[in-house]
Amino acid sequence: MGKHRIIAIILTGVMTLVIIFTGREFKDMHADIPIFPSDDLAEVKMLSDYFEGLKNTPGDTQVYVFEGEEEGGSVLILGGTHPNEPSSNLTSILFVENLKVDKGRVFVITESNKSAFTHNDPQEGSPHGYYIETASGQRFFKYGSRATNPIHQWPDPDVYVHASSGQQLSGSETRNLNRAYPGREDGTLTEKVAYGITSLINKEQIDLTIDLHEASPEYPVINAMVAHETSADIASFAILEMQFQSIEIALEMSPKNLHGLSHRELGDFTETYPLLMETANPAQGRLRGATSAELIVEGIDPIYEKAGNAGFLFVKFDENGHPLNERVARHTTGIIEIVKAFNCLNSGKEIIIGGIPGYDDMLQQGIGAYLR
Ligand SMILES: [Zn+2]
């Protein structure tokens, strides 16, 4: 056997091993992670129950439904619109695993863009996920991409034209769920997911819709609640209550000329009161160092600390960073205060919920204490 043939055989063997290992990791990203709902769960529906067109597609996703004994209003919590914003997905999971509902109905989607949980953004060096310690051991959670997986929706056009407004954005935004609302029955997979969520809101007559997000610390809209005109009263009440608890949060009005976003289109096209919240995720920003599972969970980064001290950021950033505990605590407190504000303004239609830990409890105990 010649020398070249031996080298070729060795290289083929090494390549096969690499393919097996990486292939297994890629395949794992397509599997669901386990979620352990609280005893108050009424049923698990699928988004395709509201829009048939999603059936057997990678866009179909679980809808966790909780119902109180007494009739009241309803709220939809959207986690995982952007799977590279982990406090969003984790807050929605924490709700599913702890929620008690006395009055009204609560709908939770933990992976709103399920396809985007099956891959990472190219050239970001992001890990596939991160770990949280719980009483019964370590649990794994996924860290995905901002956009639908290109193996599920391909190719991107050069220019993305938002269907109902004609707004033009860069082609890759075609796969961004939060530029696709209100969605289209016969559109792309991303537009179909948006259409499914809009259909759920219409069919279940959802009163309140809360879309959870994160942004990099250098992004101006951060530690903020974004409200459609119709939701401004609810947002103002909720923000005042949060500020009384020393949680800094700002009110941003949904721009009327920026289309495809949940807080704009769901307010324009449905009867729901839409709101969106942002927390600060250092693992997402351009200034960060190595993107590790620790950075996602601990939220500590020396360059961000430097930028924060120099006054270049839109949030305070010290040596404690912005840990996931704090970011999830902000979202859970935000949701609770939004629901309370809705109740104040809609007597007779209250949504009475419990079981969710308070802000200080979550900071002291950590999220792991509240995950099953
Ligand atoms: Zn986002």
C-alpha cells in the first residue's frame, strides 16, 4: 500500500469521527428539552391547533394552557421569540413550572420560534446551551439563534418585504419572527409561525400579550417595556410599581412606522394589549469576550464593565454584571406587575395568578431553586 493511500485512509477515519460527533451535537439541538409543568396545567396544545398550516412543520410549538376555577381575562406569554436571548425562554419555563391560576387563563409558549432553537448564529461562537443547578441536579437549556434555521427556510431574498406594510429590510430579517407579524397563511415558515400566534390571540380572545426579549448592553432600548398606544396605560402602571421596588425600567412607545414587531402589529391587527420587555444580555453584544455558558449565566464581562464605567452603555454595568437570575427576575416581576395593572383597569375581568417567586427571592435563591 502506498504512503498516500495510508494517509487518505487515516484522514477519512478522522473525518468520519468528526462528522459523527458534530452530527450528534447538531441532532441534539432538534430534540425538545424536558419541561415539568405545575399541577395547575390544564392542557398542552400545539400552535397548529390554531393554524393547521403549521402541522408537521419545524415551526409547530407547544402552547401550555392554565385555567383558573373562576372565569376572567387571559394573558399570553411569549418566550423564545429570539433563542439567543435566554432570559426570555427561561422566564417562560419558570412560569410553566410554578404557575398557579385562580381566575382567568394563562397561555405560555416557551419556544415561540422553535426552528431558531435548532441552530446558532454563524460566526458568533455561541455555545449550544447552558446549565442551571437545581435541587435535583443540573439542567440543560438551549441557546439558539435570533432567526429561523436556514435548513427550514431557504434561501433569503436580497430584500425582505414585510407583507402587510411593504416595509423593506435586509434579506436575513425574513427569518426574524419579530419582523413577521401579523404573519401570513401562505407565507414563509416564519410568517406562518407569526400567523399561528396571531390566530391563537384571535381565537382565544387573549387580552394581554407579553413578548419577552433581551438585547446587548450597548443597545438603546434596554431594561425597557415597549408598549403599543393601546397598552400605554397598563405599561405606565406596571413601570411605576417596578420603580417603587427599585427596579429601573423605562417606557418606550412602539414606533408607528416600524413594522412586523409584535408590539406594533398585534396592537394594530388584534384586540390584545401587546407589550414587550427587554433585559441586558452581555452574551449577545459586540463588546463581549469569549462567548461561554458562564457568560450567559453569570453575565460578567470585563470589557462591558470598562465600557459601563466609561459611560458608553445604556445600563449600569459593574463587576457583578447582569446575571441570568437578575434578568429572569426582572421579566417575572414585569409580567406580574403588567397583570396587576391590567386587573386594575379591567375590573370583573381579572387574571389572578400566584406561585411565581418575587424579585428578591430569585436574586437570593437563584432561578435553580424554582425549577423542578
Ligand atoms: Zn429579541
